[in-house]
Amino acid sequence: MNSTCCETLPDVKEKNLTMSMLESGSKGIIKSIKMNCDDSESCRFVRRLKEMGLHIGAHFEVMKNSGSGEVSVYCEGTTLALGQGMADKINVELSNGAVMEGTMFGRICRKIGIKCRP
């Protein structure tokens, strides 16, 4: 089943950063959204994100991320509050900023050249 809400990008890297991994002040671009195209709830989730302005290719800035609660994001002229679960499903490309050291990805971020929070 192919849903019109699904968007795929060629060559999506295996090691993706998610929005929930970024510390406050980080900027980037939304690269993909994790979803199951056969699941109607997942499709509604992606549609809702698009309605809020979070779509593939959108530039964003993380305004607040405590690492355990909501993630505040400025995107396309709007500030949005996302739960950790939502932010975990949004794969991003970091253009400026840092990965939170407390995340699972934070342990290897220095190996691949991404600055971590001290």
C-alpha cells in the first residue's frame, strides 16, 4: 500500500540524527520522518506535522530541549512544542549546533566530527 502522505528520500543514511538528540540552539534541515505507510495513525501523524510546518526540507532551530520533556522548535516562522516521541521520529541533518551528550548517539558523535555538549 502506498500512501500519498509518505515521502521517501534516496540514500537516507543509516545513522540519522533525530530532532530529540539536538541541544538548544542547534539548526538543521528535516531529512525524513520515520513512519509506517501501512498504518493510518502513522499517516495522520505525518500529515499533522506537515500542517504544523514540519516537512521534509524545512529549516528549523531547536529553541529548548531538556532531554526528557518537550522539544521547542522554530520552523517556517512558527514555534512549536513537540513531545519526545514526536521529535524522535524526525530525522534531521545538523547544519549548526551540537548533539546532546546524554543521547545514545552522543557517545559516538565526536568520532564522526559532531560537537557534543560538555
